[in-house]
Amino acid sequence: VFTGFKPRFCACAPGSSPRRGAMFGLRLLALCLALRAVASARRAGELSGQHVALQAGASLPRLDVIDAMSIWQAVPVLKEWSNEQNFGISIGFIKTRKEHRQMFLTGRIGKIAIGFKNKVLVIDLSPYLLEQPHPLPDFIAQFLQNQSHTFYGFHVLDGVAHLAFEFDCVIRCVDFEVRSWPEIDPRQPFEDMVENYLGLEVPQSWARYSPRGRAQEVYLTGVLGECGRDTFGPLDPYALLSPAELFGIGPNYLRVANPVHDWTPARNEWLAVVERLGAPTVGEAMQEYARMREAQWAQQA
């Protein structure tokens, strides 16, 4: 192609073969691409598929954060945790088009963070999002829906509803912002819960929505669940987020075709609350439903 033209700094200088020059060019290109990928990952604050140790505050332990960019990178960790019971969870959404090139992904689940002890696994779901919702890969769906697994989070009701409708994945989950044990007031800020029930002081520099802050929150919700169980006894089933609540908050969410779960009972239960109140807002209906659950809880006690 370059017959008759020889650049001044050509790899194919006299004494070198064209093949050697081509190999040099390919290696240089590969090096440039690798450096660009590493720089991009560092700008995002994470290296895919590697362990990133986040130094927590003075009163919090050092966390081992595993950022899995594919399901296969998450499988070994999930297998290791398969016989455990209590986990922290956080669900993040793709908020702007800048976070992903596909516009139809805006407002949908981007990442799920699952924590056990001081290890936090972050699973990127964006590669599996299509324009039409579809179920999660089998292994992660089985792990999340395992009836012996209970997930603890704070302000995760919306995310759990998205999981249920977009991925046909219904999990056993406690949202400390909704209810948990009667001794834990859901109206208090999460930081106060941590200080009051775990005796840990959340650092003032804690950035909740940063990667570091989310990892700390997942760790703390998992520990809070363990602490609640050990201190206040087994969790009552009424404390779990119910299918009716998921239906109430997510009636217009994207839904997977031909879901396995039957939402008819949840729909009927939610509509009974709405009819009782007349024309309530979602927040008012949620509050009324929470009161009903607490009354049922008290009767069982």
C-alpha cells in the first residue's frame, strides 16, 4: 500500500522486514487500547473483575469490593455464599443517557450490590438489558430467589419492584426504611440506625451515593440484619416487602413477557386498600398498607 512512500520514522526501516513492521504496529495499537481501557476504568473509580479494597471510616472495617462486569465473574462468589442466609443489598439505576449509550436503558437497573460480612459483590446488569425486559441469567436468579436467602437494604423498595417486574425475580427483602423489627423505628435516618443499634459512628465524610458509600451501606445493612436477628429474635414474615407493595409501587413498570409469578392475588390485595381510601396517592396507600401489616403482625404476636 505504501509503495514509493517511506515515512521518516517508519518501523520498516532499511534492515527490517515489512512483516516485522506490521507486528510492531499491531503491538503498539494493542498497548494503546489497553492503556485507554485502564485509564477509563480508573476514571470510573473501579477496575472490572478485580478486588478493590475500600478503606472505610475509623469505626468501620476495610471492605473487599469485587466489581463483576459479567455474570461469570460473579458466579464463584455467589457459589461461596450459597449456604449463607443474610445479605445486605443495594440496587442502582441508570439515571442519565451519559451512563449508557442506549437511551431506552434510562431509569432501569444498572447494578446490584450484594454484601456478606466485609465482602461486597457488585454485579453490572447493563449488558443484559434489552429493549424488551427478559429474565436474569439462571444462576443469579436462583441465588436471589433462594427462599433461604434474606436481603436487607435501605430505600430499596423501588429497586426490588423493578427486579420483580422487569426480570421476573421476586426476592425475600427487608427495607429498613419501610419496616423491620418493631424495635427499629423506620422513620429515623439510616446513619442513626447504625449508631443506635450497631454502636458504629458513620464518618461525616460518608458519601452515600459514591461507590465507596454504597459499599459501606451494603455492608452495614447486612450487619444490621444479623444484629436484629441476634438481638430481637427471628424476623417476622410480615416485615418482608410483600408482593402487594411491589405491585402498588410498580404498576406501570416495564414487565417481562409471560412471567412465572402470578400477580393476581397481589393486585387484588392492593386494590382493596385503594378502594378503602377512595382515591389515595401511592404514598397514602403505602402508609395504609403498612398500618394493616403492623396490625396483622400485632395479632399474630
